[in-house]
Amino acid sequence: KAGGTVSTTDSSTATSTATDTTAAVSEPAAAPVPEITTPAVAPEAPTDVPAAPVDTGASASTGTTTTSNGAPPADLPEACSPEDPSYLHTEQLADGLKMHYKLNNLYSDTAPPSVSIKLEHTGLAWIGFGFSTDGKMIDSEAVIGRPDLAAADEEKPLKYNLKGKGTTAVTPMVEARQTLTDALITQDGTNTVMTFTKLLTEDGEHTIDPTSPMNFIYAIGDGNTLAYHAKKGSFKFNLSTCDSGASASKAGGTGQNSNR
């Protein structure tokens, strides 16, 4: 009997052991915990990066600027860069004579196209600037500023017909054709300045083509009273491209031209 007791006890132990083994087998192992990674954070953009430049339509190398009417800037030579901020281009016509100018309303549907011109002369004298079909004086049309009349009667520069070389053949157009705006001639004791704005197309007058070479003439007196010119010249010039094709005739601005 004592041995049976022992057998029973061993059987229970074995059963218990088997039960423990079964439990160990049936209980799954714990799943591994995945490693948590922190996503990379993009670096903050620097705050001191300069802003992109704003295109104003101006070129530092040429001084070209888009006009207020939206005209595209032309690729102009350095010689035509503006020296007066009120104008887009500057051209040296002769010693002591500069022309500043700009074209207006070329692309406008509401305002007529025109050209604004400023002539600066180193000296005290009347100034004439004209529009010609052949570069000669006769049968041309000109804007003439007379300081003597400006001082006496506040007369502004007027449009003239040039029918001959004598002063009697240089006559103002009729009042209905005096359509200049911003016309003025002034002196400061040393220099003479004439400004005006003229329509490009006017009935009965030479048409100014802004995109093709045109013949222009100029004259400077030897005093404030209209008389024979001390300096004169003609030149062919494209107002849109600021391109001159008549350097020889421009050189005649010393009064040497024989074609007029």
C-alpha cells in the first residue's frame, strides 16, 4: 500500500507536470514591440533671403523704360539713355544742343499719339526744330521758340511754315493749327530750353512716323530775335529705336550744311 501511495503521488506529479507543459505550449509568446521612429522634420526656410527683384520695365544699362501706355521697351543703344527723368531718350544733336524726347499714347485707343520734345541749348538764342520730307528747310514745318517775344508778350513756341530761307518766308501757321501743348521757351541767363508736345498726325501737315527713319531739322539763332541762324543741321532719325542714320548731316550742325 505504501508503494501505491507513492505511485499515486507520482502520477499526480506527472499530471501536474504535463498540465504545466501544456500551458506553456498553448500560451503564445508576446509579439515584439515595433521600434517607433520620429519622422524627419524639414528645416525651416531662412527668413533673411532677399525678395526677388520687381521688374519695373527699366534697364540699368540702357535706361529704357516702358511707357505709361504699355509700349514695350526697345533695346536701345547707350547713347540714347535718358539724361532727364521726365523723358525716355536723349540725343546729342550738335555741340551745345541736346534733344530729350518720349513718345506718348502709341498703343492707346482713346488718346492720339504724340511726341514730347525738350531742346537744351548752351547759350541765349531762339530755337527751331522741324519736320521735313527731304532734310531741307524749304517746304518744311517747324516749331520755333522766340525768347524776345516770350519776354515781351509771353508768346509760347508756335508752329511755322518754312516756305523760304528769309525771315519773311517763315510764317506762323493759322491759329486753328496751333495745337502744341506744354509749349514753353525759357532762359536762365546762360542756357535756353524749349519744350513742346506735338501730335504725330495732323491734317495738312507732315506726318511723323514713330517707327521709321524721319528727316528732322534744327536751327539756333545768334540772339533772341528771329533772324539768320548761327547753327543749323538735319538728321534722319527713328524715334522708336533711337537710331540715327545721318551722322554726316548732323555734323553740319555747325552751320556747314549746303543742302538748305
